Amino acid sequence: ARKYVVKRYFEGVPKRDDFEIIEYELPPIQNGEILVKAEWVSVDPYLRAYNNFRFPVPYDQFSYQVGLVEDSKDPRFPVGTRVVSHKGWCDYSVMNANVSNSPAEIIYKLPDMKDFSNSLGIGAVGLPGATAYFGLLEICQPKAGETVVVTGAAGAVGSLVGQIAKIKGCRVIGFAGSDDKVNWLEKDLGFDKAFNYKTVDVQKVLKKAAPKGVDCYFDNVGGEISSIIIGQMNDFGRVAVCGSISSYNDDFAKLPKATILQIPLVMKQLKIEGFLAPRWRDRWSEAFSDLYKWIKSGDLKTREHVTEGFDKLYDAFIGMLNGENIGKALVKI
Ligand code: NDP
């Protein structure tokens, strides 16, 4: 089997030789264990952010993956079952569902995707789906007619957030990093308005696109753009802080202090809440059933940025951090 190990703490953008591909012999499976061949492996922003928290190195590069059970000594997961796990960047692995009580050891059966690709299990019907669903519906609690803004709008989470907000009857404005992304959001996904944050004056375009102000902000990126958007929120607006990718390559110990948020927070009586999708882990199946239903009905469109090959995991990861992906970035093993 092969797996990627992170050897050290990243400095800035992760480098190829911060990772090592290790080849090793897997032991024969024991009672309660399954042998899983990875088929789809996820590359995500949190893999970069995690490394900043200085947990011990080296560590195996985790992430979500969809795999096929090839050998089984657990009757709940017979040969041929597809499982979602957090085993990450490896081609084969041995798993034990009986010790899967920590988030890192999660294993569950992939719901039957029928006519759709099993890769949805790490996308719209996986972590990004649950993140968009609970972050928007539980934290922002958008009501029909309200204006919702999302950053990172053309990514795995952001593209779902905007579409779910449309399904709930909201007006949706997205910010993303290229004109192609903006076109996709407006023409294919039905966003009311989208902008390339790299080329527009965010303050100005948002004033024009949301003349009555912003009610909900789903924040995927942090940084200055978030301060500008929060500055244009209405009384009792809600901010779901999902991520802060604009600072993941920075040293967290040296981040500048936010100074500009307090005034709108007080004056507009805003509610701002960070969250992690596993908070609702026991309700993910509820999200997955809605998300799958919307995909089937055509109300929710999904797009994937697929890179082929185990050897390309690093490239796919860096490509995603650089914004090369439209929709969910993943690797077909
Ligand atoms: P995406 O598919 O959105 O991919 C990352 C995108 O981030 C890139 O495509 C790029 O798009 C954008 N980006 C990169 N650098 C910057 C920057 N400096 N400023 C603004 N945008 C940037 O990833 P995900 O959908 O998987 O994740 C989106 C966010 O959600 C991340 O912050 C992630 O950490 C967070 N997340 C949080 C979870 C939770 O439980 N709280 C769970 C899963 C994800 P562009 O071209 O637009 O710049």
C-alpha cells in the first residue's frame, strides 16, 4: 500500500517535499476489520489549516475518501460495500469500524448514489454538503426574501450554500476569484449576482447589488473582504464563519488582530458564529437526504474538478489552494 505522510510544519504554501509517499506492507485483516481500496480522495483547505495548529509531526495525511471494501471480517461491511472514511491520502487501508468513535476514524456506508457518481460522497453528499447545509440553515437561518452573501462562492461549500439559499427563496450574491467562476454562478447556478473579488471594488459592487443591505453572510475566506461585507449588514444580521482560507498559509501566531468588526457588530446587533460541520454529525443523514433529493430534482447542481492519479494528490491540493477548482476538488485514484 502507499500513503502520504506529512513530515514537517509547512511554511507558507506547502511544498512537495513536506510530504513523503511511503510504501509499506498491509497486515492481513483481523476480525472486525475491512480492507478498503480508495477510489476518490478529497483535497481540502482544512488540511492546510490543521498543520498550523502544531499537532505532532509526522502524521498520515488524512481527508475524506470513498473506497471499496475488497476484503472483510466485519459482517456490516461485506466485500463490495462502498465506505466513506477519513483515511485520506492512501491507496489501500485497513479500517476497523469498532474503533471509529473519533472524527479521525470515522467510517460509514456511502448512501446509494444510484445514477450519480460515488464521488458525491466526499462532495455535495459528504462533508462539504453537510457544512453548507448546517452552516447556512442552522447558523444563518435565512428567511425567504432575505439577502445572502457567500464568499468562496464557486468552491465545494460555497456553490452549495448559494444554491440552498436560492431553494429557500433568498436573494444570493457570491464572490469568487475568476470571471469563469462568476459566469458559472450566474448562468448555471442561478445566483442573482456574482463578482470576481480580484477585479472589483467589493464595497461599491455590494452596495449596488444589495441596496437594502445584507441579512446573512456565509464566510469561507475571512480577511478584508469579510470586514467589508459585515460592514454592510442589516440589523440582526447573521454571520456563519465557516473558514478563513485567505489566512491558512500564514503563521497563525502572527495574524493581525481584527479591529474593524466591532462597530457593525454592536450597532447592527449582529450574530457571528464559527462552526464545525461535525457538530451535527448525528444529523448528517438528514442533510444528505435533502441534498440528494435536490440533486435528483435538478435544484442543486454539482461540479467537480477531478485530478487523476494517486501521484497527483499534492498537485491537486496546491491547485485547490490556488483556486484552480470550480466546484469540489478531488482525486480519482
Ligand atoms: P473550495 O472548493 O472553496 O476551494 C478553496 C477555494 O478558496 C479556492 O478555489 C479559491 O477560490 C479560494 N481561495 C484561495 N485563496 C483565497 C484567498 N486568499 N482569498 C479568497 N479565496 C481564496 O474549498 P471548500 O469548499 O472545501 O472550503 C471552503 C471553506 O470552507 C474553507 O475556508 C474551508 O476551510 C471551510 N470548511 C469549513 C468546514 C467547517 O466545518 N467549518 C468544513 C469544510 C470546509 P477563488 O478562485 O474564489 O479564490
